[in-house]
Amino acid sequence: MSDIEEHRKKIEEITLKMIKLLKTRTDIAKHIGDAKASLGMTVTDEEREDALRSHVTKLSKEIDLDQSTALKFLNFLFNESVKVQSDNKQTHLSVFLKAKALEEQGKEIIHLEVGEPDFKPPEEVKTALADVYDKGYGKYGPAKGITELRKALAARKNLEYRTSVASIQRLCIKCWRQSQNNQDNLRNRMGTIY
């Protein structure tokens, strides 16, 4: 057997082991989803995801694996967990899968549902993004929103509607997924949102 064939055989064995591990992980994720549902919890847990992301980043450095590749793989695993734990709930992943199905039917889709557009932004957007990163805003903001933005929105609404809304009464959503988590949390505490 040539070196190439020997390496291909090893890759095949590792790939099949990974598929079996994925099946085991998916089954466990389903059990976790059932437990969350019985406790009235939302599907996603950003604190848990952040902790696991930190572990993966640390391990990537220790074993000299490209961090970007490891995090892409982890995001795939997160998405699979969300999918099996969501059942028929509308999630960012379910929107993505619907968009892919429409694309397969020949429809032209601009993918914004998972925060990864498939086109390049205009130059002014690139410049604005560079400024934002230079100022240290390269990560998601706090769950309640950036304080300055909340104050500005409250001031605008107060002026616009002649109200007296404090910035603490407004929640600035950082992404659709966070919005869904917030709605799920409110539903669990208050019932249906209209």
C-alpha cells in the first residue's frame, strides 16, 4: 500500500469515528433539549457556549490547531445542537435551512439569516467597520445593549413621542438569536407576546 493510500485509510477511519461521535453528541444534545424544555429554559445558553468556545480556543493553542478551523467546527456543533433541541421552533438555523431549500429551487437568496452575508460590503461600510474595530468594539455588546445607544434611543423616543422612557426600560437586541432568547424568556415568565 502506498503512503497516500495508507494516509487515506487513516483519514477514513478517523472520519467514521467522528461521525459516530457526532451521533453520540447529537443524542446527548437532544436529551439536554428535553431537560431544558421541561424546565422552561431556552434552547441556547450563551454563557455555556462562551465557556466551551474558551476551552476550544485554549485547546487549539495547546495542540497547534488553527483556531479559526476549530471554532468553525464548534459553531457547526452548536448549530446541530440548536437544531435537535428546537424541534419545530423558528431558529436562525431553521431560517437558514429554509433559505437553502429555496435556493435549491432556483430562487436567488441573499443570506443574512445567520449573520454571514455572501457579498462584499460597500467601501464606506468597510471603513466604518475598521473604525469600530479600532475603537475596541469587535465583539458582541452586552445583552442589554450598549449603554450609550440605549440612552440615545430613549432620548429620541422621549422627544418623538413626548414620553418619559428611561434607557433601562429599553432592550437593544444584538442579533436575531438573542431576540428569540429574550422572547422565549418573556413567554416563560409572562405568556404570549403580542
